[in-house]
Amino acid sequence: MEIVELPYNVEALSGKLAVPGDKSISHRSIMFGALAKGKTTVTNFLFGDDCISTMRIFQQLGVEIEVVEESIVIHGNGFDGLKEPKSILDVGNSGTTIRLLLGILAGRPFHSCIIGDESIAKRPMTRVTIPLQEMGAYIDGRQGGDLTPLSIRGGDLQGMTYQLPVASAQVKSAILLAGIQAQGETTVIEKERTRDHTERMIRHFGGVVESNDLTIRIPGEQTLVGTDVFVPGDISSAAFWLVAGAIVPNAKLTLKNVGLNETRTGIIEAMKKMGANITVSITTEPNYFEPIGNITVQSSTLKSTVIDGDIIPRLIDEIPVIALLATQAEGTTVIKDAEELKVKETNRIDTVVNELKKLGADIEATHDGMIIRGKTRLHGGCTVSSHGDHRIGMMLAIAALICQEGVKLEDTKSISISYPEFFNDMEKLIDQ
């Protein structure tokens, strides 16, 4: 297992940085390009392991996809252009791929078998398979279809009304992707508002979907049309540098062309609430399907807060690095209503708590979140592990920047899932 010695006790950070393309949007750009009729060109695509898994799967399903210079060109033939795969579809580590893929395959009249890595094999799937079965798909797998491998035969779907039992954009998206193929209208009622990239992408590809507060309606039997997609920088990747800029002394960073979809900007709201010195400027035209802008952050004096309720789905992937931020805030920060962290790549509640404790953080786990007492001086002088979780690995690398002694990080390979150039970008910001 690869072990990396991390930079520590850093005295300044500076510079401008373009973070990688948004992982969620990169996945969807491949999927919608494959489902549309005609050519789709995707620029600023994230060439991370998860998104490459999505691309390979749609090639297995008969879609012509090529890399032209730094763009992806997809030659779609509509939903009916998908063909029965000759081999098993391997999603790797990608929860987005498997859950949205199930929604797509639910409407296709052929058989597919889907597997993933050890992490995917533990992640619950009945939250997706149950509503898809209610719509008419045939799905089987371990523990009644809750765990991979999963076998699916689709076709003849009927629209329905479904109230989500969990706040999950992946589950919502799977149902919408099934609903757009079904007979009649499908209605999804959310528990709390989640990221809306799928709804925006449907409209961008010429489809129809109606959103009204927590209710989303989509007519069935639609046709999508190929188009051009520019993938914004991933705010979930930017979050690591936002926190670094706030907690490292003498820091000033500007992150360029970051996606600023309001269903994803909870990290900015939470940081401002804690006193972080952050400014945001929108740079895209108002009619572009995703808002994009630049974010500048500087070293900040931070205070504790409570993070809970309807903001949680809007920053769920950023909670590990928010926990690090809270170690440098005066007072006690409480994160709750975040049970969903238990079914990510790792149990992120326990993993974050255990790894930050090694560095000297005063942090404890609760059944639905964490309690962090600050301000704490992190000492380092130890080895920490990502546990195969890319966001845990990057959070620990940022934590090392303010440690007093050296830190070694085990299992850095997982970081390439969403941010292949992470360590190179870190060097740029330290060296300037």
C-alpha cells in the first residue's frame, strides 16, 4: 500500500487554481450524451477513475465514445441505441454510476449484470431497486437486491408517484431516468432538496421536467437531443482548498470556474457562518445550465456553529473537510442529521473521527454526525489512512498542512477517483 509523506507546518498558501471538472456532472454528461440522439461534445470532463468507469460501461452498451484532444465526443442513438452488454458491467468505486445506471437499464428490454469494488458491495441498493421494481423492472441480487452483484432486466415501465425515504440525489436521478422512458408521468417527492444536476441536464438535452419545491414531475417516452456540455469545476474538490485557505496562515487562494449550483453551495454558506473570509463572483451567462464562478478565500478567524437540517444534503460530501475546519474554530461545532455519511465509500462519521483523533483533534462521533471542540493544535507525528476513501484522503492531506510534525498518509491511490492532480496542485500553492 502506497504511503506518502505530506507537507506539514506550512506557513503560507497562495495562487490561482482551476479545480477538476465536477464529478457528478461528468458522470451525467456521458450518460445523457449516450441516451440522446446525435453528437454531444463534453469539455473539462473529469478523467478520474469513477467517471472513466461510466464511460467504459456505456461503450460496453454499444455507444461510440471517443476522446478528441481534451474533450469527449459521444455519438448517441437514443435510448433504443443501447445494446445488451456481452460482459458484466463493472462500476468500480462509483455509487453514482451504479444507481443512475440502474434507472437507465430499468427501461431497456435486455439483461445486464452489474458489479463494483468492495466498497460498492457494501452500499445499500434497495433504496433504488425497490422503486424501479415498482415501475416494472426485474432486479435481483444479494440480500433481496440490496447488494451487488445485481441482475436487471428492464422494459415496459409505468410512471408512478414516489416519495423518497432518504434525501438522495442518486435515488431521485435513478427514478427520473426510468421515468423519462416510462409510459405516463412520474412524480418524485423529495424529503429534502438535493442536488439538481439531473433535472438541469434533462432540460439542457431538450427534455421536459418540472420542479416545484420538493416535487419533481417528468413525462415519459421522451427523446433527448445531443448538445455541447462544459463541465464546471467541482465544488467538492474546491472545498479542500477553501478550508486550506481558511486555516493555513498567510493564505490567499482563488479557485476559478467552480460550479455554483445552489444545491451544492452549502459548504460556502457553512464556512461564511463560521467566519471564513470568502468572496464569490459569478462568471457565466445566466442562461447556461449550471452557474459558474470564481471563489477567493483568505486566512480566517473561525467560530463554531451547528450544521444540521436541510443544508446537510447540500454539503454531504464536504462534511469530512468541514470537520477539519471545525478543529480550528473557537468553541464547539455540532454536525447532525448526517446519517447518510455511514453509507458512503466508508462510514465517514467513524473514519473522520478516528483519523482526526490521531492528529490531536478533540472530536467524537454521534449516531448522526460529530461533535468537534476547538480551537485545537494538531500535532501530527503519525500515520493516517484514507481507508480507500478519496475525500478522507484529501481531508487528511489538508490537515497535515497545519500539523506541527510530519504526517504520513496510507492508501493515496483512492484520491485519483475524483482529483488525479491533487498533490501536484498542492505543491503549486505551497511553492508560490
